Amino acid sequence: MRIARQVSARKHWNRARGFTLVELAVAMSILLIGIASVVSATSRMNALRKYNRERGLGQNALRSMAERIHAAAYRFSEDPATWSQELLGAYGPGGTPGNTFPVLGLNVSPTQTTQGEVSFVSDETTTDADLGLELGMPRDLNGDGDALDADVTASARILPVILDLRWTGQNGESRLAHGFYVMGY
């Protein structure tokens, strides 16, 4: 009897010692789902990191260009009668440095020749809806008491500036725009 019990116990122990094919399939499925979710999360985090890097480069480029334009406005304000013409001449098409600017590290959008573009608003009747930015337009830019002049390039005391940055990156076509004012100090 004792031997029969030992044989019976050994058979029971051998059966409980291994995994069935169904148990292995369930365990492998759970493991594969876990691996797939880790790979997916890692891939998404990498894409997000690249996009954040691109956006940071763009924001720094816009900030740097805005500071250069403010410095030029201050430099040109020695003669209040001509500061706006000098500023528009420097940052207009054909001026030095011109109305475009490159951004190292960002790919040029297929619709552009360079990543960044500088635009001055010299029409007082332009609205925020026309610009696509909230700048408080229309506005009296030359200080004559009305906001009806179509061109204030010769007499402006304050000028709205729009920096527009477009690039092709991690998420396709991307755009950043920054609007601000410069004035004759």
C-alpha cells in the first residue's frame, strides 16, 4: 500500500509540475501585448521628443528675430521722421537682412523658399481677422487720431510686425506665428 501511495503521489506531482499548451499560449499572448505596448509608447515618445525639439527651435528663432527687429527699431529711431521707412527698408523685400530668415535644424516647407518671413502691417484698416492674429487691429499707427489711413509707411509711430515660420517636420507641415509691435522711441 505504501508503494501504491508513493506511485500515486508521484503521478500527481508529475502532472502538476508542467504547464499545459493553453496556459503557455495565454502567457505568451499577455507577454506579447505588453511588449507591443512598450514599443508603441517608446515610438510615440520619440516622435513627441522630435516635435518638441522642432517647436523649440522655431520658438527660439522667432524670439531672436523679434529681438533683432526691436533693436533695429531702436537704432533707427534717432530720426523719428524716417525710422519706419528705414525699418521697412531693412526688413522688407530686398532689404538687408531682408524679409525672410532661415532656421537651422528645420526643413523648409515645400510651399516656401525659407522657413521664416517678416511682414509689417502699414494699413491701419487691416483687421485682426485679415491678419489671422490678435493684435488689436484696426489701430491708429501714425498718431493722427483716426485709423483710416491705407498706408502709413512714411508717418508711422508704431508698426505691427508678424513673424511667420513654416517648416516640414515630424508631424508634417507645421507653423508658428508671432505678432508684436515696434515703435519709434
